[in-house]
Amino acid sequence: MSLDLAVQYGTRRPFAPAVPSLRRWAQAALEGTRCAVSLGIRVVGAAEGRTLNRRWRGKDYATNVLSFGAEAAGLPGPAPLGDLVICAPVVAREAREQGKTLPAHWAHMVVHGVLHLRGHDHERAREAREMEALEVEILGRLGFGDPYRSAAA
């Protein structure tokens, strides 16, 4: 599997991982993909995250990760998977609240977003269990703990 990754930083505050880390986490979530794919990741601040969430989901707050799927146009080159928008301040706040390291929570957001782009969802209980199990497995291979287990546990 080959990954054509484009990363844009609308902000790097309070923390945003470097491209090699984002690539490694995305590739882990793409394991088993047989064709070359292209993926965009944009790291945003709270204002941009809120604007995008309001526009595309009708929710007036910044969220951790938004995924925007792409449709393959049948053109040569990597198949477009889609784009992720990750809100750095929200990820930092959640990591702090959940007692996680920033890299661990960022890895989770990238893996979670890529799995959405691959067609996974968590709207129903069974889907959520399946998606969460995949996330735990992928993050474990990357050396991170279970993101759904309390840090206090």
C-alpha cells in the first residue's frame, strides 16, 4: 500500500505532530489496503474547527476530527480516500482531560478518522464495538494503549 499524504497546518498550537508521525499513524489504519491512496490532513485551530463543524454537521462547536470522504474519479494515480480535519486545541484538551499523552491521542484521532474514510462508523452499538476494537488493535501495533480505557484504571 502506498500513501500520498498532503498535510496543511492552519495552526501548530498548542501541539501538532510532524508529518512523519501523521503518515505512520495513517498508514497503520490503511494496512490491508491494496491500492495506492491519497489522503489530506489539515490541522486547524478552534475557530476554523467550529466553522467547519457548523457548516458540514450543523453543530456549533469545534470537534476533534472531521472526515470528508472522496469519490474515486477513475483517474490515474492514487485513489482519493478523502480528507481529515483535526482540531489541535480540542485534541490537546481531550488528552489532558483523559490523562493521555498528546501523541497517543493524536494517533487515535488519525486512526479514527482514516477508519471513517474506509467506511467504518460508530452510530450503532455493534458498529461502535467493531470500530473501537479495530482502533485498539491498530493503536496497540503502534505502541499505544487502549484509548477507551481510563488512564486511572
